[in-house]
Amino acid sequence: MGDPAAQQKVDNPWRAALVSLKNDLMSETERLKGLLATVDADMQGKKVWTSETGGVAANFRDDLHGKKQRIGTLVGKLIPAVEAEIAKCPEQVPPGEAKMMRMEMQGY
């Protein structure tokens, strides 16, 4: 028979931190998409800035539209990357391992 304390497991703090990060990313991603969509729509609709010749305003508008799409693509890759890390983590670990994880996350 083994030591009962050795068989005891606790929630994995690293996994919990990753789940929290994922939730924060999901929330912030939606907020960022909304902000970028509003600004992009305003620029595309020429509500914000137009110029007589259209050159500078059109260039800025097109650049903003491209950056909105690029940021959306990059941010969209963050959540799956965090989910992949979560999938690698066991839900529970031995107490000593959890303590070491917490210390490492605090920078000790």
C-alpha cells in the first residue's frame, strides 16, 4: 500500500491560469473586434476623414482596413494556442507539484 498523501491530487494551478487567460482573451478579443469594426466602418463610410483629393484619407482608410483584418487573424490564433496548452495540462497534480507551479508563476 502506498502513502495516501502521495495519491492525493489538487487542481493544477498552471491549467487554472491558462483557463483564466483563455477567458480573458475571449472577452478582450470580442471587445477589440467590436472597436476595430466600428472604426473601420466609420472610415469606410467616410464619416471620420475625407479629403478633397481622397489620397491621404483613402490610403489611411485602406491601411486601417488591412490592419483590422491582420489583427483579427493574429488575435484569432491566440485562443487556439492557449487551448492547445490547456489540453496538455492534467486537471490535477500532486500537492508538491502544484506548490512548485504556484511558486514559479510568482517568480520564485
